[in-house]
Amino acid sequence: MLEQGAQQVNAAVPDFSADLYREVTGFAATTPGWVHAVAGVATQGILLVFAAAFVAAWWRARRSTARTMALALLVPVIVVAAYAVNEVIKALVQEERPCRAVARIAQPLVACPDPGDWSFPSNHSVIAGAAAVTLVIAWRQVAMSVLLPCVALLEGFSRVFVGAHYPHDVLVGLMVGAFAAALLALAALGQATRFVESLRERPALRPVLQAEDSEPGPLTEARR
């Protein structure tokens, strides 16, 4: 058990969150070594699922409307913007990591981040929440509307499981990412759609933005 938690839990941290953090990390410590190894890799690697989905969404949008292509291209931009917003929140709140602030905890599965790398909200969760929401808006399929949020929730849980975040860090992170993504998509979609329409008129860029065997000009919603 770690005694580095001699510091007191931040006053703003809900008791239930600190208690749940102890329970989840305590359970994680009892799992086999291979689970520790997989969790350590997965907590970072799950984000690659969203990176692959970015590429798939762009490729699929080549046969769809300028609006759909605009959304596909906006996904990484929105994720970066949501991350930047979250960095401001983290700097303002300055919540210490639970692996340093909580007493009587099991050894986390990953190294505790350096002091000054604040805990609230979770950057990984913000990225996952923003990516999931924007991709769901762009994809508009029931399967993706279920799969992508589940992947985002898995990413959030993994951050608690490996000992890097409190549960409330990831819950708020997912909400910040989702809200920022929806707001930014709404604000930027019109201009981005017009931009894609203009770029599709340029022969050099058309293959990147529109499949050769698709109809010229904007495709109808029925073709999506």
C-alpha cells in the first residue's frame, strides 16, 4: 500500500469519488500481471481507435455530401480545440492527482504523473468524449452511435483502473469533451461545409474530398 497519500485529498474532491478510486484501484491491484500490462497499454491505445475512426469517417465521406465531409474533417480539429479548453480548466482548478493525494491506496498500474500535471478533468476522457460525439454526428448510424460512446466510456474507466484519475475526473472530462464537440460542430459546420464545397471544385483536391465514381457536386442526403 502506498503511503505517498500522506497529503490530504483536495477539499473539492467528492468523498464518493475518492472512495470509489480506492475500490477500483484496489481491485485492479488484485488482477493478474497480464491484465496490468494490457491495461497500461490500452489506456493509451484506445485513443488509436478514434484515430482509425477519423480516417474511416473521411474515407466514407468522400462518397457523401459536403456537409458530411466537413464534419469528418472537423473531427480532429474539434478534438484539439476541446483538449485546449480542458487544459485551461485544469490550470484553473489545479486538482492534485489521486495517486499522490489519496491515502491507503494500492500501487497504481502506471507511474503517477509529475507534480503540476493536474488531474481534473481527464484529458484522455475529454479527447474520447469529443471524438465520440463528433464522429457520431458525422456517421449517423445506429451501430456507431452505440459503439463509439462505449469506447469513450471504456477509455474513461481505464484512467481510473490504472490509477491516473478519480472517477469524477473522467465523468466531467467526458461531458466537457461532448459538450465542446457539439457546440464547436454547430458553430463551425456551416462555414466548413461551404469551404469543402469550394475545395471540391478544384481538380487537384477533388480526389481527396470526393470519390471519382460519385456524382459531381453535393450528394443528396439519400445517398449518405
